[in-house]
Amino acid sequence: MINPLRSEAEAFRFVLASLAYFAAIVLATVLGGEWVGLAVFIALTALVIGWWLRARRAEQPVQTRPTRQSAAGERRILVIANETVGGETLRDCIRQKTEGYREEVLVVTPALNSPLKHWASDEDEARAAAQKRLDASLARLRGSGVEARGEVGDGEPLQAMEDALRTFGADEIIISTHPEGRSHWLERGVVTHARERFAVPITHVVVDLEREREDVR
Amino acid sequence: MAVHAEAHAHGPPLAHKSSRVDASILGIFLFIASEIMLFGAFFTAYFFVRVVAGTPWPTPPFHLPVFVAGINTLILVTSSFTMHWALQSIKRDNHAGLQAGLLLTFLMGLTFLLTQIREYSRIGFAPKDGAFGTIFYCLTGLHGAHVAVGLLLLLAATVRAFRGHYSSTAHHGVEIPGIYWHFVDVMWIVVYSTVYIL
């Protein structure tokens, strides 16, 4: 959510804007009558909403940086994946990025939830399901020799990344998704938005679990 | 190789500073959002009484003291300027500016409240005098209660300012009452415009 007021200074400017807004409506009503006042109210309200929507679109996101630096010879990798962490491609990518380093890998699985349940704060089921997926992912990583720990994150993948970046402080983020056409995250531009929002290198790994299963067969 | 998942906790994870807004500032904005809903409920009642039920406003033979309330509005709006000045001063480590700004804001707020109480005593109608009287007292009274709370916050900030608290790096105790005070000011602009003038 974008908060339009973030400080006392912005709240003060809001006072001035409110004063101008109501002064214009009152003046129009006193001089031209109720209908003129109503017209000014509608016009000004439309103007304010239009301006706000435009300002929201134009607003550049403030890039989040990791809260701590890794020691020399250490590499912290944040992997954000829903259910695709089991893919060989991702495991190869992690191994490649941590080669020659003392690695620390954190796998975050967002607790994906329906919008209705999200707004009703009914997320226990989503978190339990995410925990199951996470446990399975970590078991697969253990099988391929990758040291990792994991946690269930916010249902919104970008927020889950930001939370982890602030607590874990990654040197790099790996986002694992299904291929184009099957990935909701790609459809929503999660990778693009993450590159805009976080000041760390981001690698996008496409994992085609179905093809891997076919290859295994 | 060690692999371990964090223990599954019931409910959301522990809160930490993931927001781009400081937690205490975010807290006051969330509180204000709930206050807006409270005022919204009262304004809905006002809307139904005045627009839907078509109650004459003000209902004859009563009159609203538009001029006195206008002067009061001027005082309250000015107090937002002094509040802003106080915060800008402490951001530059100007303690004299902070003290003067807070003291002026407090005095203007007190003047507003006392004037409103005086207005009540001379207005000539009571909350029991029809829907008009009830809504008038509810809206202005609710706002007056918020001014009283704001004055307590300002008093605490002023006393602390005179005792040498706050600096350019630590001034949440001024910023948070400041945000609240601006909210009280905006609400009065809405109340004055809708209840007294329109």
C-alpha cells in the first residue's frame, strides 16, 4: 500500500490543501448557489483523484538495500519460490552462485492466499500449506547438497522479499518461477518489480517442473 | 549439510521493521484512519438529517455563530503553522523555536477550546432540541474532545521541550502530536465548512 502521508510535513501540506479545497467549495456556494457549489465540489474531487492516481503511477519506488553486509568469503542467497524450488535448474543456479564461498541460503515461500481470506486475515491455512511446500523444498535441496534454511513469508512475493532482505540481508536474490504462460508471478511482473524495488542483483530462474518430471521418466 | 526449516508458528510472523515508514509514525496514521471512520459515521448521520430528511439548517429560530467560529477556525489553522514551525525548528536543533512553536500551538488550541465552550453556553439550543441540535453538538463535541486530547499531547511535548528534551535526530515526541494536531485541524475545516457555512 502506498501511504500518501508519511511525515508531519506532508500532514501539514494536507491541512493547506484541505483549506484551499473547502474554501473553493464554500466560495462557489456563497457566490453562485448550491448547484455551483456542488459542481465545484465534483470538479475539485475529480481533479484531486486524477492527480493522486497520476502521482502514484509516476512515483519511483525507493530501493530497499540489505540491512547487513556479508563477511569476506561469505555469500548470502535469498531464494524466493513458491513450489518450484525443487527444480534441477534452480539447484544448479544456487550451486553456481555459491561456489567458492561459505554460503548461507534462505528459502522463502510466500503464504499465498485468496484476496478474500487475505482481507479477512484468515491466513493460517495458507501458512500451513506454504510450510509444507517449504519443508519439501528444503528436503530436496538437502538431497542435492545445498545448505539452506527456510521460512514462510508474506503472501505478496515482493513484500516477502523485502521482509527477508531486512532480516536476512541477502547479497543476491534468486526468483524461481514456472515458465511464461504458467506463472502467475511473471504475469504480474514480480521479477520486473523486484528489480525496480531492491538494490541487490536479481536472478530469475525458470523451472519447468513438468519437463523435469518427463526427463526423469 | 544442515537443512532446517524455522518452526511453524501459529499466525503471522513476529512484527519487524519492514515498512518504509517508521512504525510509530505508521501507528499514528493508522490511528487517524480509524478516527476518520469515526468522524465519517457522524457525518453520515449529519448527511441523513440534513439532506435525506431535509431538516432546515439551522432549524429556525436558531442561529449558528458563524463569525465567532470563523475566528476560531483562523486560530486553529494558524496553530498548524506554529506546530509545523516547532518541528522544523527542532530538525535544525533550534530549541528556542521548538519551545515557542509548541507553546503558541498549545495556547491557540486552548483558546479554540475555551471559545467553543463559551459558544455552547450562549448558543441558545441544546442537544435535545431536535435532530439539528443533536448533530450539531455531536459533531462539534466530538471534534472538541479531539482538541482536548491534542492539547494533552501538546502539553506533554511542551513540558518536555522546556526540560531540554528532543533533538534533530530524536523528535518523535513532537512529530506524532504534530500529525495528530494537523488531523484535528483538517477535521475542523470540514466541520466548519459543512456545519456552519454550507
